[in-house]
Amino acid sequence: MARYTTLGGPDPVDIHVGKRLRALRQGRKVSQTSLGQANGISFQQIQKYEIGTNRISASMLYGFARTLGVPLTAFFEGLPDTAAPEGSSTPAGADADSGDLTSDQTALPRR
């Protein structure tokens, strides 16, 4: 489950999410200024998110999804699943049938 990073540069996941933000924003004909104003940030910050210089927090990503009218998963489409255990097509802890997280009661000791 190693996460790949680039030394001295943005993480490839941050770059991917930023590119998806730009594509979704442009596809809906929303300017960086409008998206920033709707979420309480500057257009310069949107630019940094779109090129992957700055990471997008979960709450900000949620705000972008609501503003653009897309599901959160839209930002991750096309991203290789690096969190899945080897030989699995489903991320660890996810139910393959529903995509929901399942509880693994053996993982935590009972009190």
C-alpha cells in the first residue's frame, strides 16, 4: 500500500484532482473567480488547486462539488486505485457489492 510521491513536487493525486476540478469547472462554464467567490476563496487559490500546487481540503472539495453540481467521486474519476490491496479491485474496507465501507470488528480490540 505504498503511496507514490514526487520528491520536491506535488503529489500525483493532488495534480489529478486539480485537473478534474479544472475540467469540471470549465465544462460547466464557471470562471475561477465565480467558483472562488461561491466558496469564499480567491481565484488565485483556485489556480493553485487546479495545478496541484496546493492540496484541496475535504471541506473545500465538498463545497466545489456542491457548487458545480457533481458528486465528490467526479474529482477522482480516472485515478488508478492505489489503495486496494494487491490482487483486489476493491479498496481495503470497502464492500465490493455496494461500495460502502464495512466494519472490520477484528481490527480493533474491544474495551
